[in-house]
Amino acid sequence: MNNMNVQAKTRNQEKVNASIEAKVETSKGVMLAASVVPAVAGLWAVACFAGGLVASGGPLAMARGFFTAVTGI
């Protein structure tokens, strides 16, 4: 009769699951950073626009100043 020796390799499932969980947590952190940074930049832009409106004397004065700065007239 033929005697066959079969060797099977097994993986440690805990190690694989831990690696997947770490990747998911990293992914969540990246997504949080990717959404917080533009939000902060948007708030900064709104604050700068409001400051420009106050410093120029209103929306019409700001538009006039912008037009003058762009055209040089």
C-alpha cells in the first residue's frame, strides 16, 4: 500500500484579525484628518472674509477695492 504523508500549514487567525483591525483604525484616523483639515481651512476663510468686510467698510467697498486691485484702475 501507498503511505502518503500530508503536511498542512495553518495560520494563526488572531494575528490576521489584529492586522486587519489595525488597518481599519488607521483608515478611520486618516478619514478624520482628511475631513477636519478642510473644515478648519473653510472656517479660516470665512473668518478672513468677515475681517476683510469689516476692515474695508462693507461689501460694496470690498468689491470696489477688489476690482481696483485686480485691474489697477
